[in-house]
Amino acid sequence: VTMVLALARAVVGRRLYDRILAINMFGTKTVVFIAIIGFLTGRPDFLDVALVYALINFVSTVAVLRLSHYREAM
């Protein structure tokens, strides 16, 4: 439910930062979801996938924020 609400906020968000925050929240919830599925199924390799996804989520959020900062400066 919260992932759907995060996607709705990403679409309807007023400012760019609201949308970026919503996408980051969706990525964080996805990492938690992958980790829980890995725990429930007894497959610890899902935790590696969750960690890689978290790293990609963090790097992409920082990259988009820097890009938006430099666009506003121009």
C-alpha cells in the first residue's frame, strides 16, 4: 500500500524534490521488500540483491539531485 502511495506522490508531487523523495522512498521500500522475501523463503542471496539495489538507489538519487541543482544554477 505504501509503495502505491509513494508512486502516486511521485506522479502528483508539486515540486521536483517531492517527486525525488517519493521515488527514493519507493526504492527503500523495495529494498525492504526484497530482504523480507529473502528471509521468508530462506534464500540469503536475496540480501545481496537488496544491498546492490540500495546502492543503486542511493547513487541515482544523489545523481538526480546534483543534476537538478546544476540545472537550476544555469
